[in-house]
Amino acid sequence: MLFNFFRKKPSTLFYHTDVHCHLLPGVDHGSPDVATSLHLLGLQQKMGINRIIATSHVTQTTFENTPETLRPAHATLCQAVNDAAMDMRIDLAAEYRIDDFSLAQFKAGKFLTFPGGFLLLENAFQQEILGMDELIFNLQLKRLSPIIAHPERYPYYALNRPRYAQLHNAGVLFQVNLLSFSGYFGPQARETAWWLLENDLIDFLGSDMHHEKHALTLLQFIGSRDYRRLASRLASRLLNDTAIPL
Ligand SMILES: [Fe+2]
């Protein structure tokens, strides 16, 4: 009893909107079913999140999702959240790997953005695509705001840091994975995440949550001194809660 009385309350995030997670049931290698989605949303709530942007993978061959495949999964999860009387808003978007499948969808105007026109892009992991600058420019001409998902995780950027500022100055926004700061994605991603923080190049944070291990590691990390350091640096500039209209 005495132990419980003194037990520290779990720490929570300093923002309430998670802009990157794979919690729609059965559409990629994130949550496989509604029960798992509800469980993971419960862990998001424990961290202080009350709104998620569902960003399921859109990747050629593996997860060829379209608005038609994602909308029913979104509706199912919203219904389940409602039935469970859970206070959680779920907006529908996607995480677009830049490949021929996504480019064809962009061309056809069949793609999902965050409210406000933010488009979450995932680069290839081997090298930047040819024509990246042109793609960014063309998206911006359509009044879209491209966000690069976890820029710290691409080795070719981590080894060519001036490219970060170049992209950012061209209006590209950066969404860093909170788990990268903890070393979860290896030392290079960790070091680069901290470097992006020190250089004021982070616009959004995301969980990129696929499964329970991500959630439990995050819950542990947000109780750390490292988390408090990054939170104090980002508190006044993070866009998670301020830039995306309801
Ligand atoms: Fe992701």
C-alpha cells in the first residue's frame, strides 16, 4: 500500500496528437485486428494522446493501399472506439513510400492527406529517389505540404547532413520518430535525431507505432531525462497540436 502511494505517476507526452502510427486493423504490418488496435490506442491514451492520424503504409507490392482499402478499416476502428466510449479522435491519412505505386496515385489525385493538406512521405532506405526536388515542388504547386517521415532513419541523409537544411529550406517538414532518440533504431538514427533537434529541424514527432513493443518502449522512454531534455527544446515549436485543423 505504502509502495503504491509513493509510486510515481507515469509520465505523459507534452503533446496530444500522434501524427504517425499503424493502428488501423488489418491493412499493413501494424495492428492485425480491432482488438489489438483498441489495446494500442489504450496505451496511446496512457501516454496522453487523444488524437491520432492513422498513417498506414502505402508501398508497391507489399501494401498497395488506396483510399478504397483504408476507408473501411478507418470506419471500423472509429465505430469500435465509439462503442468502447474511448476519447480518441482518429483522422485518416497514409504513409506514402515514394515509389511508382504512390506516384501513380498522386498523379490520379487519389491519395490521403492529414487535414490541412499535409502529405506524409517515406523515402526509399537505400538512396534518395531521382527527381526528389521536382516531386516536392510539384506537390507544393498542388498546395500540399510534404512531410518526410523519420528523416533520421535514412543513412544517405545522416551521412550528408547539409541535405537536411536544403530540404527544410525548400519547405519540406520533418517528422522524427520519438523512439529514435532512445536508440531503438540504432546509433546512427539516434545521433541524427539529436542533431536534428539541436539544429531546430524537427517539425513533428511521431510514435510510428506498429505493435505493443513500440508502445512499451515509448512509455519507458518518456519517463527519462533524455525525453525531458528534448521536450523542453521542442515545446514551443512542435506542430503536432497546432498545425492540423480538426
Ligand atoms: Fe511508419
